[in-house]
Amino acid sequence: MATRFRVVLITAPRAKADKLAKGLVSARLAACVNVVPGVVSHYRWKGKLHKDAEALLIAKTMVSELPALKRWVEENHPYDVPEVLILPVEDGAASYLGWLAESLR
């Protein structure tokens, strides 16, 4: 049973992660954002391999907020190409999903 809720994964420099998380919640684009420090990302950028220390933001939101959330991240994230991956929420505790929906109103 798919729901109207989504989990959004966003990587960011550790120094900027808390500001991004607070901004998403303050703007009511996410009900909650977990900041997971200590992520190490390996990737190719402009033809070169890179390894960077980052934080992973795990944002909980609703489908209706996704366009504004993506736009907000693109405007406020320090990267030229910020990671924004959207995962469906198949099910969850009714009380938590109710709180999530209420927090985004």
C-alpha cells in the first residue's frame, strides 16, 4: 500500500547540513530531517574521482511538498548539483504518519 509520504535523501557538507535541515523544517517542506554525520562519498565529478566527508539528510515529507522542496534545495544547497533522491513510503505507523501530515500544514 503506497502512501502520500516520501523520504528524501540529501547529501551535504557537514558544516552546512544543520542549516539545510533547519531550513527545510522551518519552511514546512519536511516534517523532520535527520542529519547523519560521518558519511564518506566516493564519486566522479568533472572527470576526476573524489572522496569527501559529508552528512546525509533524511527528510520526511509528502508528495505535495516535493516540487517546492526540490526547488528550495537547489536554491540553498552549496553544491552545483545537489543530491536529491526521493523514495516512496509504502506504510508506517498511523500515529507517525498523522503527525507528519499535521506538521506540514
